[in-house]
Amino acid sequence: MRYYAPITVFLLAVLAPCIAMSVLALRAAEREAMYVERRMETALLAEVDLTCAGLSQLMADILESLRRSALEPEWGGNPLAGVRFTLSAGRLDLSGGSDETAAFRDNFEEFLLQGESLPTYELVTRAYRTSGIMRQREGALLETDPLAEDRIFGRAESEGFVTYPRNVAPQKTSQARSSLNASPAPTPPAPNPLAARMSGPEAGGTSRAILPESPLQDMESAQPNESPAEFEEALYDAMVDIFDSQPTFRSKTVSKRRSFSELVSEAPFGLLPNVTDYGLELLFWAKTGQGRYTGCALRMDVLRDLIADTMPDVISDARILTVLDYSGEPIVAPTLFPAAAPDWASPFVAREISPLLPRWEVGAWLTDPSSLESRANFARLFAWIQVAVLGSVILAGSVVVIRMMSYEMRIASQKTTFVANVSHELKTPLTSIRLYAELLASGRQTDEERRREYLRTMISEAERLSNLVDNVLTFSKRESGRKNIKTELISLADLTAETVSQIEPHLEKLGFSVRCAPGNSTEKSFVRGDREALKQILVNLLSNAEKYSGASREINVEFGHAGRSAVVRVMDRGIGVPPGMSEKIFHEFVRGDDSLSAPAGGAGLGLSIARDIARRHGGDVTFSPRNGGGSVFSLTLPLVIGGTGDGRQDSDSRG
Ligand code: ADP
């Protein structure tokens, strides 16, 4: 109990931080799985960004090559130039196949000749950058702050820009978004260029509509058979369906309608993406002189091939990487899929390419989504195993340290008790010796019998003192490693009888009856050993029989042999040894009752020394309870066959 304080300190100082560390490590283990995904996301995003940058550069190169080609005859054979036009003094001349020129007229004649406006596209951040530092700061927040995003798109809308939903819902972005957004993501405004195209320039800024997704495309084809009101209603329902069925992500590309004259007043040449009945078309124009323009419709099949050529490998062990066009279809798809084709609408990560290719995206899909999960699980498991191993090592170490600490503390406490007990044991006989010596010296006691009595007491107390000192000396010799003992042949019967006869007067004075007799055999048993040391064993056992006799005053000493051992048994009818203590009492400093107020004094060394001496002689001292109450302490020593009992000194020594 008294060891609790240092152990508690140890637990607090070592174990508590270890447990805290383990908890942190386990939390980290859980996060490890997340990091695996995060690393994959970062790697794929880097690849997607690189591809986007490459494609933007490609578009810039294309624009430049067209600008140069426009100055050359026959456009220098530029493979991208489809139907070519020249516009001068209100006259539009086209060169190309008849089908293509007819389609060109459908799509662009009104725009080029009659001032019709078409949507022109730009990045919302660019559109937004036009004035003010606050707007720029908000533009920078676009990727990270959904509230800023809402503000930016809302403002762009109020300034007449049309905003669109993206073609895809990237998984990683959707997770990042949902963790950022405590409240459900606000439905993005979705003005409809389709409606805008049908109802004129002013419609784009006022009506809330959406780019043609598949249900809306159905609406478009159904439109001629329905009244405008029914069509609007059906369009609205279709929009609600779209927003309900998938998370919506706003395109960073916004559009504003502009006429050709506005466009050419802003730049001398350029590319205009336009959604036509044939899909996305790109119109190139360049100013060649005052009121004169030339240009062409780009051959989208050639553009697609060029894009496909600039792409890195579409499929690798980890991912599929491709470009999705305006309709959300891949322009290059891997021919061999490991399993099923991925869901093109939910890439792992994706980015829009450029305002020149509105709603085109570079996306990356995991080749085997389950492998990422199993890698995450493995990372988690590995971290758990590490923590478990570390935890067990710390636990095992702590158990060892605590055990050592308690052992050391117990020994320290026993030593303190020992010093107190020895001092007590020395003081008691010294006090009575001094008392009787003073009485005798004063000459006041004249009764001869009483004076002899005093002297006997003084002798017996002195013997007690010397016995204690013997034990302490023997112990200190043992501790300092000086264990060599001289040996001689000894008759155990004689040694026992001699020791008993020396102590008997003292015992008899205390009212003890001591019986010393041979046990099973009257034959003399000879042992080899150190006479004084063996005597010390017997003195200790007899002294204990006296100390722990309780009310009983009976001591029996038996000697004889059992098999190849000589045996001496010291038996009493005393208090006995408590259960569970029969071995512990042989440990040094251990006492049945180690308080100073114990009925019998002692230092807890007698039995430990007795056993130590016996074992160094090749024997032992053991305890067994005595039938009918009391204790039996047995000293066994190896019997020496053919001993002569002549008491001759022997130079043999045992370690
Ligand atoms: P000490 O007698 O100085 O305490 P010992 O090593 O001789 O030291 O004994 C250790 C303990 O064994 C004693 O404190 C006592 O509790 C118990 N013991 C020894 N001898 C006897 C005995 N004859 N009867 C009962 N208990 C005994």
C-alpha cells in the first residue's frame, strides 16, 4: 500500500503520456486512410492540371496558326480550316462543300451579317476581375469558399452573365464541398442559353434556365408541338429533376451575348465557341482591313484528333485520364477497361479546360476504385498493428518496471524495519543487563539466591545479545560474499545434544520442558560441516520455538536420519505459521508480525540464515505444520557414510 505513491507517479509520468500517444496514433491511423485518398487526389489533380495547361496552350497555338494562315492564299493548307468566309461591305462569301456552307449559313450568317448576338464565354474570375480589389480577393476564394462562390456567381449573373452547371460531379470536389458546407449547397442559378437563344439577347439575364442536359434536349425537340407556356413549365420540371438527381457544380465559364461588331471592336482576331445544332462549333475570325474580315469554321474532327494527340496515356494502372466534350462524352476512351467503363459523369477529379472549349473537362477516374480502398485499409491496419506492438512493449516494460520498483521498495522498507528491529532487540537485553548489574553493584540485594538469579538473567540476556549479533554478522558476511566455511566431520546427535543442553537452563527457567531424543534410529549420524555454523542453525530454531511458543511450554528435539540425510527436527506446540507464509518466513527480513509491538521481537533473519547455512552444506531447513498444532522445523544435511566421528578438522571448504 505504501508503494502506491511512487507507482502512481510512474503511471502518471510514463503510462499516461504513452496512452495519450497511443490514442493520438490510433487517430492518426484513422486519418492515414484519408491521406491515402488525399495523396491520390493530389497526384491525379496535378496530372489533370498539367493536361489542362497543355490543352490551353494547344488552343493558343491553334489561334496563332489560324491567324497566320488567314493571311496566306488557300489558308496555307491549314488542316483546321473548314468552311472559310470573307466578309466585306455587307457581303458574305463562303468557300467549302455545299453541305458545310449551308450549315455555316444556318449557324453564322445572321450573326455575321445581321447583328444577331451569340454567347461569348469567359472565366467567371476574369469577368469578375474587371474592377476593385474586393472582387479580385473574392475571385481568389472561388475554389475554397462556397459562400464567396455564391456571391461571385450571383454578382456575375446580376451583371448579365449566364452561368451553367458543369457536365460532371467530381467525387473529391463533392466531398470537399460537403465538408465545407454545413448547410445544403445552394442551388446554383442556371440561366438557359437555350432559352436565351430562343427568346433573344435580353432573356439570358432574366430567365433562370440551364444548358441542354439530356432531359432538356428532349424538351428542345418536343418544343414545336407545345405551347410556349407548357414548354416553360416542362422545362422547369426537367430542371428540378436534374437538380434533385445530382449534385450540381457550377461551371467556372460564364457567357454573355455579344454581336459580331462588338466582338471585332474588342480584338482584331479571335475564336468564338458556339453551341449549334451540330454540337460545339468554333468560329475563327480575323480583321483584314477596314470593314473587311476573313475567318473559318474549325474542323472539329481535326481539333479532336489534335487534342487526342496531346493527351498523355489514357489508361495506367492507377487511373483513366481523358477529355470530356461538351456533351460529357470522352473524346478518347481506353479500348481495354479492367472492369466496366467508369461513370463518365463522376470522375475522381476533374477540371474545366478553357473558355474556348466551354464545358469541356479533363477528368481522371480510378482504374480500380476498390484498390484505393484496400490500400487505405492496409494503411489503417498497419498503423493499428504498430500501435498494438508499441502498446504491448510499453505495457510489458511498465509491468517489469513496476514489479522491480515494488521489489526494491519492499526491500528498502524491510531494511528499515530490520534496522528498527535490530536496535530494539539490542536495547532490550542491554537494558536488563544494565539494570541487574546496577542492582548487584549497589549491594542492596543481600539474598544470595536472588543475586545468582540476577546473574543467570544477565548471562541469558547476554547470550540472546550474542545470538542476535551472530545472526547479523553471518548475514553481513553472506551479503559481502565471504561464504567460505571450514568443514569437519560432526556427529549431529552430539551437536544437537550439546546445543540443547546449553540453552536448556534458560528455557527451563521460563517454564519450558525440553525433550531431546533420537528419532527413528539410535545410530549416530555423521555430517560434514562447520560446527559453529550448524550450531547457529539449531540455536535459531530453538530460539524461535521459544519465541513463538504462545501459551504452550513444550519443545521436542528429535535427531536421526532419513535415507541418505541426517535430520534434526525442532517441534513446538506454539502459535504456528499462518497459511501462505510457510515459504516466505525463510526470506530475509520477513517476519510474521514485523511491528515493533509484536509479542516476540526479532530481525527476520534467523530462518533465512538457517536455511542459507544448511543449503551451503548441501542440506535444507523446511517448515511443516505439526499435527495437533504448532510447528516442525526440520534441518536435513547429507549423511556422510563411514564417518568416524573423531572430530578431525578438514580443510575442505564449500562455497
Ligand atoms: P524473527 O524470529 O527474528 O522474526 P526468523 O527468520 O527467525 O525471524 O522467523 C521469521 C518468522 O517466522 C517469524 O517472525 C515468525 O513469524 C515465524 N516463525 C519462525 N519460527 C516459528 C515457530 N517456531 N512458530 C511459529 N512461527 C515461527
